[in-house]
Amino acid sequence: MHAAHFDADWYRDITEFADGFPSWLHPVLEIGTDAGQLIFAVLFVVTWWRARRLDNHAMALSLLAPVVTVIAYLVSETSKSVIKEERPCRTVHGVDPLAPCPEPGDWSFPSNHATIAGACACALAIAWPYLLRYVVPFAVILAGSRVFVGAHYPHDVVIGLILGAVVVAVLMHLLVGPVARLVGRLREHPRLRTVLISGDSGRHRVLSYR
């Protein structure tokens, strides 16, 4: 499968712009596209820690967030193996991307990085709405960086972002009720109390999401 001509032109323009950056900055930009996911992982932990002081619904959302993100990734990876779009570094000639071109068979559409970014941002925004203003632009930047380093076409990351967000939103809506009821039961278990309830209280409290 090949990208539309306008998409290839956008890819060429972006990678040529990126190539104009100082050479010492290239590895930093390449590593940054992966390192950004670690920030989302830290936010998942912080969201869970915060939810220990909140009600069962909030704790359920914090526990679901990383799980549904993994599911979104699996959907993306499965889609890749079905669609089998070649990487732009193989099909768009005359470009010198910052990132090494992946091995043949490592397909382009949709972008796993973008899917994970969209999934993480959506999951965190649902579990802790205050984070919305921060995680959404961060996810867009992280996804866009995959085009910047030459790993993906623009449409790969746009669809990846949407795919990740949609999968997460649907699954969290469907699963939060049953998981919240399970959390309520597990919070009564002595060995799980410290995991699901803040240690400064013998019972969980209902606090504001903010």
C-alpha cells in the first residue's frame, strides 16, 4: 500500500526541514520520540497513587488506563500486519530521515507510537481530567515526532492518534462499571488495602477529580 501523493510530499517537506537541524541534535530527537512514552508511564503511576484517596470509580479508571493502552497497541499492531503499508523511508526517494529505516516487514500504518500516545493521553484525561490540557498536546507532539524523524507518513500518525483514543474511550466506558465493583470488593481485602487505599486512612474517601 502506498501513500497518496500529497502525503508523500508532506513527508518529504518535513524530513527535509528536520535534516536542517544540527547533526548533534539528531540522536536527541530520535531518542526523544521513544523517551516520551516513559513520561506517560510515570503519569499512569501518579494517577493510580492519587486514586488511592478517591472512590472506586476513580481507582477503576486508573487501573484500566494502562491495560486499555496495551489493548490499543495490540489493535494497531494487528492492523499493521493486515494493511502492510511500506515505510516512507523505502518508498519516498531522495530523503535522508533522521531515524534508521526499520527492517522490511516492519510496516508503517498505523503508527504504533502515535497509537500509544493517543491511547495514553485519552486514558489519562479520562482517569484524571485535570491532565487533559497537558497530555493531549504532548501526545500530538510525540506522534508528530515520528514524521519528523522520518519513520512515518503524516496519515500514519493521525490515524494512530485517533485509533488509540477511540479504543481507549470505548473500552473504559464499557469496563469501568464492572471494574469499579471489583475494586470495591478488593478494597475490603486486608492484603490489597495498601495498593487500593491510601495508607493515611482506614477507608477510601471521595475527593474531587481535580
